[in-house]
Amino acid sequence: MVQNGIDRRSFVKKMAAAAAMTAAAAMFPGIIFASEQLENLPNGGDLDWKKGPCRFCGVGCGILVGIDKGKAVAVKGDPNSAVNKGLLCVKGYHQTMCIQSKDRLTHALVKKNGTYVQTPINEALDIVANKMKQTIEAHGKDAVAMYTSGQSTIPEGYVASKLMKGAIGTNNLDCNARLCMASAVTGFLTTFGADEPMGCYEDIDYADYFITWGNNMAEMHPVLFSRMLEQKNKRGAKIIDFATRTTRSSMASDKSILFEPQTDLAVANAICYEIINNGWVNKSFVEKHCNFSKGLTNIGYGTEDKFNFNDQPAGINFEEYKKFLEDYTPEIVAKYSKVSVMDIKYLANIYGNPNNRVVSYWCMGMNQHTRGTWMNNLVYNIHLLTGKISQPGNGPFSLTGQPSACGTAREVGTFTHKLPKGVVMNPKNRELAAKIWKVPVENIPSKPTYHATEMFRAVDRGDIKFIWTQVTNPLVSLPKTSRYRPGMEKDSCFVVVSDVFPTPTSDVADVILPASWHIEKSGLYGNSERRTQHWNKMVDGPGETMDDAWMTIEVAKRMGYGELFPYSKENHVDEIYNEYRQFHEGEKHGMAPLEVLKKESGVIWPYVNGKSTQWRFNAKYDPACDNGEDFHFYGKPDGRAVIWQRPFEPAAESPDEEYAFWLNTGRVIEHWHTGSMTRRIPVLHKAMPNAYVELHPEDAIKLGINNRDMVKVTSRRGSCTLPASINERGLPTKGQVFVPFFDEDLLINDVTLDAFCPISKEPDYKKCAVKIEKV
Amino acid sequence: MSIKSYIIHCEQDKKGSLFSELQKLSNCEVIPAQNHEVIIVVTDTDSDESDNQLYNQLLEMKGLKHMSLVSGFDPK
């Protein structure tokens, strides 16, 4: 990526610095380099610095991109951002280095007689619109689908929802955030009746304990982890890592506690047992602000097509809940969780001590779980029983993986069941959407259709005959790609892929649309702490690249919906945001006006009377609390949060004689999700060029496997052969292997199982049974 | 004619003083870690002789515990 205005020597120096920072990140968990590096960059003093959010991960760090002669030549952390205070991780620093990759998609490609032919973008959009229209005419509106992303901007998600639900009239819209935080959503909704964390990152500055539940923050949320380490060093705050694998986070924590996969459900219940048994319940809080409920049990795993489940909540009382917990004494749970009685009591004591301020963090470990909703409920139970919630330094905090999983997927609502406010099942929510969208309310169907996994099953079955994916790479990220890749290759479905780079998903497309990258368009993201972040376009994209929102608008116009999409090309981002903002008016979810977002490095909603609400549901901080009490969980009609009785149930598939190992999959610090961007950043690619399989050293000895030996990982779905890694990056427990999923050349998702949480429909990528063979 | 990058591990509480001294060297870019006793140095020299000279100069600096080469480029 040698650019105009930056000579080769300066560029090589930047690469050398980047290589050293990446190497340092591999040696020191949470290491952060501050903006001093920029002082030494070529032309540093003359660069035009533009603000925006980072493209990678849900933390939402503020970045400043240095522009020289229309090219992005440097990135630094935004010192004005309350999220990262000028810090960035290795991915953040190097993010713009991918955009001029040699294989960048710069023009539309249309498959003709099996060959991709470069086609003018307007012609390609004609083809997309005509095909979509013809499919609806021939097979009905539920034969077309869109699959978008937690990396889509707020305007991109909004116009996709408006086109599908308001204009066409189908709920066939879902997004890849289903794969990463749908369980967090259903957890929030079932417990509090309102989505997204009640606290904010400032909790880090106050908490005495950070308990991370199945969450390798040192690699996945490195800037937040560095903020925690700073508090550890400064105030003696403690980090407790509760996981199934020893990681860099474990090594940097004060204590690492390992558990048998799936038994986090039992351990959470055991903590609640201890809290009650030792008299640590905050009785006044629970009496005033909580109800108790139970749901159905033995709820299945969704591995069969067209699986359907609806929970049936029923109220219970405290005594019934206490009785239920008798099956979860530390002594009983220790036997199958492999967590010692002492460690269970240690965790319970941290939460139970009224003098401790405790934040629980989690991400994929709890969400990608066949009982993900339950797991979220159970951690909320702990915080509700002890009253450690909605206060600075006290609270449960579900982290997101993608930069706008909250802002776009959850708030705009690019799930099949969602609308920008509320859900399609609710007549009032449909009426509001119809009013703002200016469509007849009958246009919006009242029943959800396909969640992500079921959407690709429907493609495979031939029920969906047209699908358009934007900002996502499902043929690497879906579970059980061994089924869904051949499904997408079938002639029965016309596939449109909008992306920045070629991917295994674009390889099966009939039309490939060249998308603008993050800084080549204006946009808004929403991060994990309810912070909305705006940025202006910083550089021009190459060729005929176009932002996804404008592509959707162009297709909508071509389909005859132009009146519903009256936005201008120059200003559509602002116009769409101003329209969208109407959905959230009020004290419970008010969004900041554009002029504020353009000035600030992100603003937390609810934004009320010119002020962000940092801790929701606490009357001291949240103007929406109006019950006259200290706390008000106003998402529920009676203002009370729910403590849920949720049992331990086994995983969908557990190791047996033939498939003797658990397979756990996940991410690495160098790569963003499926690697389509970060593998095109030379320094990150060189630091982590390929996927690998981690084994426990004792398992490796038994199987005669040494580091770098090739190992075949096989499940009932498929297999993948990778080099072995023993005692290197991470260390799985005995009987478990770990494989990162970023590598499209070593597709571990051919092996994974498409079981999901029946409530959230989020797949479990952390647990299936595999056999391991040296090849 | 080479560009090299190094990770320098500092002695306890010496990062600040070492950083100041490193900044005085010509042909060096210096990037301190915010939260670890680590400094990254990128050297840019025009001959093997000056490269060796700078390398030895770095090794002799007070407060330096350990130095490891990460990358070397010849941008000719």
C-alpha cells in the first residue's frame, strides 16, 4: 500500500513499527501504544485528521485517520474518545492498510456463462432489482431475503429494513449479529424487558472486581482489557477469568478458573445458591425490584429444519426458587463442572460481599451457547440477588463483537422479528413503523420468518430463491458451512453479494457489488455501551465502489419504491438518520441529534436534555425512572426485573467414544472475524498467517502429536486439517481442542454444528464433538 | 541502507528516562508502550557500518534490560 505523498522509505518504516507493535501485542496481553508514534510519522504535522469509530470490534474506539492528498496514510487513537482515550490495539492502528489491497473489488461483476464479467454498476443494480422483482412475482415476497451485518452502518441497516419490511412486505431480513449476540438480546429482554447494557465503560474506573465469563478480553477487547489492567495496577482491582481455555486473559488475570464446557449454567446457579444460603441477598432490592419466573425445560437444540420453540414463562416465588437451587450446591456442581468447591465459593463471596463493586463481562462464550439466553439470565440473577446493578462499578455487561451490533442490528433492528422500535408481532410497533415509513400498516407482516441459520437452510431447501448479503461473509462464519456452501451454490437461488473484497461467499455469487469501505463513506455505528458514533466520508473509494445504503436505495427505486426512498446521494446518511431518530424519541431511548454526534466522539443514549444517560434504571442517573424508587426497570410493565429459574442442561453434542474431544472455536487478536480485511493487512497476516488447532499437551502426547504436525479435526459434519499448536497462544483443557475461524483456507465451520439456543436462535460455536487424528 | 525495528524491554521504572535518551538519537523513531515497560525503536541507517554503530549504541543505553530485533527491511 505505497501511496502518493508518502515515500517508500517512510512507508517501510511504518511497516517496521507496525511489525514490532504486533509482535509486542503477542508478548504482552493488553499492551497499548499511545499516540506518540504519530509524531514520527512522515508528514505527520501536515496531515488532515478526521474522526470516526474503529472498523473492528464492538468496543467502539475513537480513531483519527490522517489524510494526505486524499489518501489515508495513518491512524491514531482519538484522545477525545471516552472509550479508548487515545489508545488503540494492533488491528486498530493498521486498519486502513487493507483498503488498497490488489484484489479490492472496484467494479461490479456479473456471472455470465460461468465467468465473472466486469459490468457498469448501474447495469448490475438493474439486474439485481429485476431479479428481485421477478422472483417476487413468480414465487411470492417470502422467496427473497436480505442478510446484513453488525458491521452495517445505522443508515445501511435502516434502509434494508425499510425495503424488506416496509416496501416489499417480508420479514426475510436477518443479520450476522444473530451469530454473536442474539442471546444477549433475549437475555436482556426476558430479564429487563429492554435491550442493551444498563452500565457503561466508566464502570471500569470504579469496580473492585472484574469477572470475565468465557471471555478472552485481552485478545477480543484489548483496549477495554488494558483499561482494566490499568485499574488493577493503580487501585488493586482484581480480574477473575472464568473460562474453558487458558488464554492471554487468564495469564494477565489475578485468578483463572477453568470449567467443563456447558457447566457455566450450573456454576452460575451454585453462586446463587451460595448467595442465598449465606444470607447475602440484598433483600430490600429484591423485594422492591424483582419478580421470580421459570420457563420450559428440555427445550431442544434446533438442529432440525423448521424447528420452532416458544417459551411459556410462569411466575414462581422466592421459596420455590430457593428449593430449585438445592440441586446446585457447590459440592454437587463441582463434580461435573470440574470447578472446585472452594472456587465456586470464592466467586460467590466476591459477588456476595456488599462492600465489593463487581462488573461481569461476557461475549461469545455465553452468547454462542445452546442455552445462551439462560446463561445471560443467570448472570443477571447474580447481580439482581445482590443488588449490584445499574451503579458505577456494579453491573452485568454484555460486550458485542461487531462495531455496530448494537447500533444497527439491535437498535435499527435488522433481525426478522425486529422493527426500528419494537417487534413485528406488536401492532403498535407496526403502526409506528408504517407511519414513519409512509406505508400501509398491512405491508408489514406480523410474523417473523427466518433467523440466520434457518435462512440458509431455506436457501438450501430451495424455499429462498433470491438472497442479497451485505457486509458479511456467511460461508466462512456460519456454523456447518459443509451444508450451507453447497446450498448457496445451487441454481435455485440467485445470490447477490456486496463486499469490499472477494470472499468464499462472493465466490458463489451471481452478482458481486463493489462496496465502499468504512472511511470511504459517511456513517454511524453504535457500540457496546450504547454509544452512537458518527463519521464523515474521509477518502474516495476506488472505481465504482458504492456504499451499501445507496445500493439498497438504488435497487428500491428500480423496483418502484422511489417515493419511499426520497434521499439525496450527497446527504442520504444525514437524511436517513434524522428519519430513523423519530423511532426512539423519548427519555428511554432518545438518540442524540446529528449536530451533537458530528461534534462529539460518540454519545451514549438515552440522550435526554442534552445529556447522556450512563447508568439506566437508576433514578440517580436515568431521567426515565418515574416510579419514585431508587431503581426502576421500566422495560417491564410492572417496573420489576425478573430472576429466572433456569436449570443446567447438557450441550447439543458431547464427546463420546468415537468423537472424543470438545471442539471450541473463536478469534485471535490479529484478525477480525473471517479475516477478509485483516488477512489483507501484511503485518497482521504475517503475524498470524493461518489457523491452527490447539491441544492440551497431555492429549498431544497420547496422540503422538508435536507442534506443527498436521492434525485432522473431524465431526459428523465434516473435517478440517490444520497444524497443531501446543502450549503456544492458548491452552485448552484436557479433552478439548480450540481452532480460530478467521482462515478461509482452513474452514473449521465445515466441522461445527448448527445447534442453537431455542430462544435466541444463536448458534453454539463453542461445543461439538470431534475426533483428532495425526495425518 | 536498512530499516529495522526492535522491541526494547526496560528495567523497572526506567522507561521514562530511557525514552528521553532514545529520542536524542538521530536515525531513530521511538514508540513507548502506554502500559508496559516496553519501547519500540525503528532505526533507519544508510550503511552497514552506521547500522552496527547505532545497534551498539542502543545496547549500551542505561535502563535497557533486553533488546530484540523484530524486522529488517532494505528499502532500496
